[in-house]
Amino acid sequence: MKCGKEMFKSTTTEAIELGFGVLVIRNIPCYKCTECDEIFYTGDIVQKIEEITERIKLLAQEVTVVDFEKAA
């Protein structure tokens, strides 16, 4: 963390460039800093994001939007 302030549970949206298009994942569980809004993902969330990304690479259009809870 950059500033070291307290973090709180939240959700976020992430846009991932896939080369042939963009994947947008909404409602990703995360921790956000109360001071600087830096986002932190736990290891299991990072793993799920990677799994979702790999699955979407097989199916994707130019822009794909998925809900984390539904895709995880």
C-alpha cells in the first residue's frame, strides 16, 4: 500500500486489455484505502480474475462485460 491508511471491504470494476478487445469485470470484491482509494485484492480473488480472463479469451467479442459474482 502506498499511504498505509486503513482499508475497508468494497467492490470495484476492472478493465483488462486482451489484445483483441477489452474485458470489463464488475463487482470484484476488494479492499479500498480510506485515504487514497488504492485497491487491494486477496490471492483467491486474483486467481478468480485470472480464471475468468482465461475463459473469456475463448469466447470474447471486442468488448465483454461480466459480473464477478456470476462468473466466479
